[in-house]
Amino acid sequence: MQHLQLKRGTVSLTERLLRQEQQQLAHYLRNAMLASTTDNIDLLISEEQIGLIHQALAHQESAATAGQQALIHNLINRWQTSQRA
């Protein structure tokens, strides 16, 4: 398990994008946002879950329009950066 700290906007947008493909992960992210009152959201998340998030986002990025691709690419980078921190 990894402890990640992400901005509320990153978690919120990820949750919205995962609602269709990864409902359980989306639910976990939504609950994490509801449990926090700060702009930074603390997540305790497994490598498998992180992989599923990256996979779902990459799938959506490949099917998105140019503007959406840029947004999703930025979101993927935020998740990768938080893993290195």
C-alpha cells in the first residue's frame, strides 16, 4: 500500500472519469474526498489500484478529443508525480 497526497481537484476529476470503468475505485475516491475538509486528500492505495487508475485514464485518453487528451494526460502526470513524492 502506498500513501499518496493529491489535490482535491485531481481526486475529483479522477473520480468523475472512473465512474463508468472503475466504479469501486471511483467510490473510494469520492469517500476520501468526503472524509477530508482540506485541499489535500490523503489516500492509502495499493499498487494494483494505482495500475487500474492509470489503465482507465490511458484508455480514456486514447478515445478522447485533443482538448480532453491534454486534460487526461495532465491528470496522469499528477498521479505519477504523487507516487514519486
